[in-house]
Amino acid sequence: MTVDLIVGPRKSFFTWAAMYSFVAPLATAAVSFAIFYGVHFLGGGPLGDGSTNFISLSGLIVVATSLILGVVSLFGIERHGARVILWKALLGILLSCVVGFGIFVLALAAAMGHGC
């Protein structure tokens, strides 16, 4: 008995970069929201300064890589087509900026002692 696998065309680095640029900010926002506010809703105390800094820095690193890969993926449009890359990359770049700003504001508020 043989199994025939249907294999489609391989996705290029630029296509993967555009998809990462789109998905990473959404996942980062969800995880950051769950950590920052989940502790409060579950009755835990406020996060310590060290953990808040770590969460904020980790989120900003993921969002920065998402922004960089979104811009890099735009260079693949000529070779792989705008239909595959453009909308994911542009939404990813926009989401990276919005989520990055949100994490920055949360980190700033936590550093000032307001404990968002």
C-alpha cells in the first residue's frame, strides 16, 4: 500500500516573513493581555517590577522582529507577487506599530507605579 502525498509549491521566505509579521503581534497582544490582566482577574497581586520588565521587553522584541520581517517581506513582492505578500505584510507592519505602542504604554505605566 502506498500513500501519495499532495505537496503544493513551497512557500518562500518572504511569504513566511509576511505571515509571521501578521500573526506575531496578534499573539503577543493576546499573551501580554492575558499575563498583565489575568493575574489581576484571578485575584493575584500585582506583578513585580522584574516580571513586568521581562514581559514588556519580550513583547517588544517579538513586535520589533515582526516589524522588521514585515518590511523585509515587501522586497519579495516583485518575485512572488503582491497577492501573496502585500496584505499580510502591511497589516503586520500596522499591527506591530499598534501593539508595540500599547506594550510601551503599559510598561511606562507600570514603571510609574500606576499598575495597569
